Amino acid sequence: MGKILLIDDDPVFTRFLGEYIGENYPLLQVEIRNNPMTALHSIKVGGYDLILIDLEMPTMDGLKLLRFAVDTGMDKNRIVILS
């Protein structure tokens, strides 16, 4: 089972995308973080096969999360920036 972390400050979008992935790819598990600050802990704990990050968020931009994820050992090829 693959594990995806979806980080976006728009709860409507994350709910839609999470449900879409769940319905169409039932073997994938999606964890949603609508606050990038809480996502830092999830990234640090790790265990994700893919991270989807919104580029523009009010408290922290996606590029900072990208750098943090890479610095904690996540393969940069498994991170997608959404705009």
C-alpha cells in the first residue's frame, strides 16, 4: 500500500483530491494536512511514498516544505509541487 501526504491550506480541495484518490486508487492511503506547520511533524516522521505540496500557503510556502522534506531524507523525485 502506498502512502501519500497531501499538504494544502484549502480543505475543500484536499477533501476532493483525497476522495478522488481513495475512490480510484483504493490501495493508496492519503493523509491530509491543511496547516503546513502541522505537516512539518508528519514529514519528519516520514514513511511517505509521495508528498503533494501546495506552492502558496499563508503560513509557509511550499518551497520551504520541499526543502525541509529533502533535508529530512525524502527523495526530491517523490515530491510534487501544486500551484
